[in-house]
Amino acid sequence: MVIAPAAVCALSACSSEGSKAYGNELPFEMPEVVYPSIPERSVSITDFGAIGDGQTLCTEAFAQAIGSLSGKGGGRVIVPAGIWRTGPITLQNNIELNLDKNAIVVFDPDQSLYPIIDTNFEGLDVRRCLSPINAEGVHDIAITGGGVIDGSGEAWREVKRRKVSDDQWKRIIARGGMISPDGKGWYPDEGYYKARLTAGSLNFPDPSLDEQEIKTFLRPVMVSLRNCERVLLEGCTFQNSPCWNIHPLYCKNLIIKGITVRNPHYSANGDGIDIDACENVLLTGSSFDVGDDAICIKSGKDEDGRRHGKACRNLVITDCTVYHGHGGFVVGSEMSGGVENIVVRDCRFLGTDVGLRFKSTRGRGGLVRNIWCERIYMKDIVSYAVIFNLYYAGVAATEMPEGRVEPVVQVDETTPEFKDIHFDAITCAGAGQAIYINGLPELPVSAVSFSNSCFTASKGVEINYAKDITFDNVSVNGESL
């Protein structure tokens, strides 16, 4: 597997070092991954009346700039230095959005700019608002440069009181909105709170509610790339998203290089990047400091995920740093289409809640296999350095009340399976627990190997419902396993 530039390309990345750092000695076959093909022609959004004063709405200027190039076969849309306030930006074939290092794109929080559409979120087919940056069914697209993309997420997200300081809470409630009767949460408006009270999950509020009344509750992911091919994200900062930050779904040939992803630590569903049912992906040299899982791998949820039947496969993740986040590298819990062939190498997790996190639950189905985590360096992990939890959002057999016996469950298409997962050269300096594996009685986690690794942790290793778990030259607090 190598990274190769396309034949016609205006991207500076095309002159980069190529595949040396990414494709050497992969334990699985992976096709060549190429950069998108972007013609040399370019226009500036200022050619179409955009004003970078942070006040003027530039939605039409972005649309006209993209449209003018699309009609000619594509090209580069230049976003110069300035603060550019805009509504949604829809990318088209062979379009590169290139931000100057002093360009700040701020998405206006006016909900009327974001229509409610049919989409997919958390692995389910749902109705939610159109994403600030979106593309569907297109090829050869890129977002590059050194600028900042800000989703104005504070106007969309709920906030739990326990997650913020007194001073932060005062600033949040000063924006208006409403506080829940128990004082434990802040909501952007009453419609959001009404939907939250009636929703069985984040995805499905009571269908009798008026969509427009609860529109804030249907907050979008910031960057939605769906069914796209040959995609590049390079050099930019993506921050302050209404929901998840970056969500490539059903994409092929995806390169993410040198980006910064930021969300407040208290941001609800403030994931960094959710690579969802994609194939042939390279993620390298990027940093994450977010409010939920940082680098997350998904492939659909429950019946919807199994019906779509799209696996997430062939991923190489290297040289990334995660600061705050619920998990550094995460698989699940939406993995019903299957996840396979992933290498995670030379990454650093500093102060994350969990380091390497694998999660699912009964009802998902799906097979997770052939994953290699190598040369991972962790410090001050709040809970688990490595965890497999097949009772995500449920009650494990080991946690049953005394006297209650878990019923026997048959293995079928709804049973999730995790196997053939390997950890080598893992160094963890500080964690609540080194390793925790909690599988299902009916289908244990299997064929998991740990080698050449050392952990410092308050607790050592706990394993339930697992088989063929091996340790070779592994220690916890200086004692060999």
C-alpha cells in the first residue's frame, strides 16, 4: 500500500514524502490510497462579494465560488485571511476549500440556515439538521490550509452542570436558554428540553413533536462527508462543533493529515472524528482535544447497521496525539457492519478517560477483528488503559445483583464478536486500571494478545468471558503477568 498523487493536482500535499511513514509492513493487504484530483484553476470567495469582517453573511459567496468552479470541472476555492461568517457549505466534485492560516470560518448559529434532512447518525437512519460542511456522493474533494473552522456549537449543545466550573456555568446561563427544573442541565431552548424528556435516545424524539420546535435537539455533526471518494483533510483546525466534529460515512480513499480537532471538554457528543463504515483510510500527524471519544471507528448500529452491511476496513492511524477525550482510540459501540484491518501506531494519549477502548452490546451484531495497536504511549489515563466492554450502556453479568442470574442468550446475528486483536509495545504511566476485558458469556472476546508492554496503574488485569488471551513480556507495576 502506498499513497500516490493524482495525475492533475493543485494540492501542496502531492509533493509530500509519500508512503514511507504509513504503508510499510502492514499486516494486511491495503489498496493504494491517492490524493484527490483538483484542477489548477482557483477563485477567491472575495471575487463573489464575501467580506471577512465577522459580521457579513457569506453563504452565497461560498456557494457561487464553488458553483463557478464546478461548472468548469473543479478547482480551488481560496478563503483568505479574515473572519468569514457563513451558513452551510456544500462541496462538489473536484473542489478544494483552501484556508489561509489567518482565515477563520465561523458557521452562523441561525437555525433557519440548516434545514432538517434525512441522514444517518450514531449508526441509525434519522432526521437531523444539514451539516455546516457537507458533501454527498461526490469525488475528489479537499479541505486544506492552516485556517480554523468553527461550528458555533455553544448555540446547539446542552451542558451538564457537573461538567463545568461555577464561572463557566454563569457564562453559559447568561446566554439565555433554560435550566432544567432539577438544576442539573442547561438547554439552548425549551424545544430541546422537551425533546430530551421524550426521546428514547438521542436519535428518536417523540414523533408527535414539531420538528421545527425541537430543531436544536436535531443538531448536526459539523463536517458530514457521505458516500464520497478521494477525500483529503489537511492542516486545518476543526473546532466547536454542534455535535460530532468530523463524520466521514461510507467514504473510500480518505486521507486526514496534520489537522487539529478541538471541542470543550464538557461538549455533549463532542467527538473528534468518527470514521464510519469507510474503506482505505489514512489518519496521521493530527491532534485531538475533545468532549467525547477522540478517534472513533464505527460501522452502523443494530438493524440499520446490519441492513446497510458496510464494514469499516483498511485503516492506518499513525503519529496522533489525544489530550482530553472519553477514549483515545475507540471501536464502537456502533459496529454492526463489522470493523477489520486497522493499524494504530506511534500515538500518544495524555489524560484521556480511556486509552484504547472497544465497546459494544447485545443487539449490535457485527464482527471486529484484525486490529493491531503498536507503540502507544499513555500518561495519566483516568480509568482504563485498555478496555473491552461488551455491556456498553447495560448491566454486565459480573454486576448482577446478588441472587440474580443472567439468562442464557443464544448466539445469533445480533451478537457482537471481537477477536484477533493485538497490542504490542504499549507503555502506560498511570491509569485507574491497566486492562479490563468483559465479554459475553455466549460469545467471549477471543484471540487477544499483549506483548512487550508495561503498565503503571492502580489496578491490574481483570478478565471475564474471554479466551485465548496471551501475555508475552508484559508487566503491571513492575510485576510480570
